[in-house]
Amino acid sequence: MYDQVRQSDPEIAEILEAELGRQRNQLEMIASENFTSPAVMETMGSTLTNKYAEGYPKKRYYGGCIHVDQAETLAKKRAMALFGAERANVQPHSGSTANMTAYLAFLKPGDKILGLSLSHGGHLTHGHPVNFSGLLFDAIHYEVSPETETIDYDKLRHQALTERPKMLIGGASAYPRFWDFEKLRSIADEVDAILLFDMAHIAGLVAGGVHPSPVPLCDVVTSTTHKTLRGPRGGLILSKKDKFKAINKMNFPGIQGGPLMHMVAAKAVCFQECMQEDFKQYAKAMVSNAKTLGDALMERGFHLVSGGTDNHLLLVNVSNKGLTGKAMEELLEHVGITCNKNTVPFDQESPFVTSGVRLGTPALTTRGMGTEEMNRIAGIIDGAVQNQENQENLAGLRAEAEDLCKAFPLYPDLK
Ligand SMILES: *Cc1c(COP(=O)(O)O)cnc(C)c1O
């Protein structure tokens, strides 16, 4: 692998190989990460990266677009078929630019937006003050209830009635429960707000039929393509017919220049993969693995935010174990598990320390792991907490994690 790079740039080749080794030899539990198929990677590494294609199929500002037009048309068609959407824009470079486009298509700077608070599971682009969304718009936030740690839709409704936002934003990066799209729709209707749902995390679950779909009820749905959807790193916007023109115009020329046509083609490959029966099985397995892992951790005294999970991720509050999220992340890294510290609702710690970790099953499920492995991983996690000071036992746990990795080889054809 990487023969060409090794010839021309051994320094970078070494980094590429080391990263492949890292991905192979650790248990990847960052909930937003996954392993794309070799077909997706081949397409990302194709000559389409050389092509400028500002505009849209058949309406380009450059010649020579005949083939990339076909790729983008296929990607759009497949995205609409996969999600049952009226329209799709497959050009956003990322989930964040997809959101920027979708907001600016319908809002003016200073307009009011209402999204889930970052510290309660939301995303930076849903109005956080350090992000463009908080800088440009008058952003206010809803939260989860302190009792159930799930979204309090009654409270959200009252907040919407008082604040009258122009856009209601649903979606999260660290929320383990189903969303209620009927309730979001009726709240948005009551205050005459545009309803945008950002399904970046759960798109693969929606595609696989194991999470209710936001598409029928929301005006605009944004997403990434590289999380549970398991495609190339990028963004996607789905919308109703009447919202489509404004979105296209804001994507280009409003925000982006030339689309990344190699990524657009790779999105097409991803959408095709998502329509296959084995992707449905994959989506089911992501959810059942998360549930198995969550149950096994709760049996060992771990506190799961909201008491469990409906999707591919768990938010574990580790304060009852005498640990911070930061310490837990480091401890797990030490035994071969990669995850991220994460604030929990009503967290007393700073965002750099936090009281929780977020654990996800998308990447491990792609490797083929199932129920038995989830139970073993719960044992490794608990063992790490119990043996924090015992280097020998921690080394044993690390070896167990590496054995699991060996039993489920990643990219076996890459040499
Ligand atoms: C990951 C994520 C994004 C941002 O995606 P990037 O591709 O990293 O810009 C936006 N919204 C939500 C809810 C996310 O989870």
C-alpha cells in the first residue's frame, strides 16, 4: 500500500502506514467515526479530484463536466431514493457547511434560532457562541429534563412560544434517544418556524430503517455522510421541493466554490451501499450492539445518561466511579479503546474535563463485532476502572483489546 507516496514522499507514507496500523490495533469507539468501504476509498482517490465543476449538472461554469455531471446526478438520485426525499444537494463539503448553507438560505443575520444546547448533546453549529451559528444569529437553546435526561418537549414548546424563533433546529451529537418528529413539527407549526433537522449522527440508522425518519416531517434535513452512513467525509442537504432553490443558491455561489467531485462520486457509492440488504443488517447491529454494551455497563454500576440508548451511542456519566471524563478517556486509551470525553447534562466540570465519555458502536460493528464482543468490551472498560493503579492488569486488558482487533481484521486487503 501507498507505493507511490513511498517513492515520492516517504515521510508522509510512514504517517499513512502508522495511521492504518493505529486504526487496525485499537477499539474505535468514537461515535462519529466509521470505516468506509474500499470502493468508497478508491472513488475518493480518483481523478475526479482534478475537475472544477462550479454550478450544478448541466448548468456548470466550466467545460468538460460530462462525466462529473453523471456522478452528481446519480448521487442526488440515490440520496433521494435512500431517504425518500423530494430534493437533495450533495455538494456540501461537511456537516458544518451543510448547516451554514441551510441556515443562510432562509435566515438573515440576527434572526432567532432555537437548537439543543451543546452541553446537553447538541452541536456547535446549532448556535454555540464560538461558532458561526452563534456569531451570526440570535441563538437560544433548549435542554433535556434533569429527571429523565431526555428532551422535554413541553418545555421546548413553551420556550418556542415565548421566543418565537424563525428556525427550530433538531439533532445532536451526543443524544442517545429517539427524536419525536411529530412533536417538533407541531411546535414549529405553532410558531411558524422553519423546521430543520440535523441527522449527522443518525443518518445511517434512518437509512437502515432502525430510527424514525425526519424527512417526511421536516422542511430541511442536513447530514454528514461519514458517520453512521459510512461514506466519504462530507455533507448532504435534503429538502422539500419549495425549499430547494434557495438551498442550491446558497450552497453555490453563496458559500462554497467548486464542489469536491471525487467526494460527490464517493457519496453516490455510499448511498448505493446503504440501499443493500446487508446495510440494513449493519444498522440493526449498530443499535443492538449499543444496547448490549449499555446493559453490560449498567450491570457493572455505570450511569448511562437517560438510562440507556435507542441508537448507536452511549453517554456514560463516570462521576460515580470517581473519575472525570478526561481521566476516563485517558484510561481507556491506555487499554486500547479510543473514545472521547463528553459533557453530560448539567455537568459541573468544564468542557475540557467533563464528567462523561461518549461511546459508539458504528466502527466496531463495521469490523463485524457483535454481542459477545460488546460484553467483553464492557469487561475491559470495567476492568480498567477497577485496576487504575495496577499497570500489569492494565497491560492484560490492553492485550485483550488487541486480541479482539486481531480477530476482526480491518482492511485485510491493504498491504
Ligand atoms: C458531526 C456533526 C456535524 C458537523 O459535521 P462536520 O462534517 O464535522 O462539519 C454537524 N451536526 C451534527 C449534529 C454533528 O454530529
